[in-house]
Amino acid sequence: MAELFRPGLNRSGEMEVFVRVVELGGFSAAARASRMTPSAVSKLIARLEARLGARLVNRSTRRLQLTPEGAAFYERAVRILADLEEAERAAAGGERPAGRIRLSISVSFGVHLLAPILPDFLDRHPGVTLDIVQTDAVVDLLAERIDVAVRAGPLRSSSLVARKLGETRLHIVGSPAYLARHGEPRSLAELEGHNRLHFGYARAVEGWPLLSDGRRVLVPPLGVVQASDGEALRHLAIAGVGLARLAAFTTRADIAAGRLRPVLEDLNPGEMEEVHAVWAGGGGPLPARVRAMLDFLAERARVG
């Protein structure tokens, strides 16, 4: 990054100047950082746009604004430059994880498993920076520029590569205060009268699997409150809003402390939900930063 930039740069050099323009907010700041003149930076960006056949930035007297094509090129350029740095480091015999990792996880996984161990990962890999995206919904790894995602439930057939982190049991829980007000359901019929908290997005299995006369049935989680993630449902259940079906690793401490109680355990089929770390398979070697994250999750973030 400290290299002197002049006209006639190669493609990686052009990318680096463009990234500086974006991150520093203008041609003048990028010129100072690159030891170039503002006019040289402007001409370089113009040549880049001409070669690509697309406008990357809209110029104005007050600010610089990326076009959609420019935003897409910026994200790819950041990743390419990080991979280039790692390739050079590996060739020099010092392949240490470095660069940004964009990690997609559920809120529950982040709160209960990742956050407590994250300081150890950052101490172990000081050259890595993390961009954590928390959502329970399934995201498109390529469209969202995700390096690693942690997903619960059945994996769809795709080009993704998976590494199993474990599996967890799911059960229905409610707070003692809620059960005292509304009674503890002991049958499917009694469950009908309860407020069943549910997710506000489509899931692989729509409904709560329970046993009825030895047969597995799906009970619709109908209720007056829905939320976008399991951690929100957990807090709503603790507050006495209703019943929720949650992963056991997220409720273990609450049950031990008496904040939640499992219900309908006799009707729980005991199904296990697998949890995987997934990434886009490209056939080539993984960047050191991505491999480091996968190894760390497999070692320290086991789900059980």
C-alpha cells in the first residue's frame, strides 16, 4: 500500500487507487495517500472506466458517489487485493491470516457461542478484521459478499461447501409467569389456546413438530407476535409474552436459572437440528483468513 503510484499502473495498482478514492472520499485524499497528483488520479479512474465500459463514480463539487457498477467493482477489488496480499505473503513463506472476513450468523449463535470466544480469535489472528452480519434468514453468500456463514437446519443442494459444527435439540419453552397465568399445556388440544411466538420469515420447516398418537404432526405456530430472530423470541418468552420453540443451546442457562421451563416434552419427537459453517466453493485453496475462521469455529464454537 505504501508503493509509489505513477501513470501506467497495472490492474492491481489501478484497483488500489480506486479503493483509496472510495475509502478516502475523493481524488485529492487518494492522491495524497498514493503520492500522485489529483489530476493523475482522475485520469487513472477515467482510463479504468473506459476500459471497463462503465461509469464507476459520479463526480460533483461536493462529494463523490459510487454508481451501482462502481459499488460492485469496489467490493470485488477489496477482496482481490486482500487475496493478492495473502498470495504474496504465502509465497514469501509467511502465510498468516490477514484481511477482512465477512461472517453471516444468526443472532442466537452470535450471542451464545461466538461473542464469548471472539476475543481469543482476534488475539490469535491480529491481522484479521471482522464484518459480522447477524440475521436468522438465509442469505445469498455471493450476492452479500459473505466469506463464511453459519446455518442451522437442512442444507439445500448448492455449490456451497459445509463443515458441521454440531447439532442441537429444539424444544418449546415458556416462562413460569406465563405458565402461571395461562396454564401449562399438556396436550395438542391445550396448546391451541396459547400464544405461540413465531418467526417472521419462511423457514425450511413451517410448524412445530410434535407427536400425536405416535405420529409426527406439524402444529402451526400461530400467535399475535412474530420476530426476525430466535434471540428476540427468547427474550419475549422470558418476558412472559408466549411460548417459543427454540434451540436448546440458547435456553440452557435460562432453564437452569428458572427463567424458562420446557413444556410438552412427552410430545417432543426429539429431532436434532444440524448446524454448519458454509462457504462458496471455488475449487481453489481457501484464503488463510477464511481457513482460520473455519478452523476456529470447528474448534471452539461446537453446538450441542
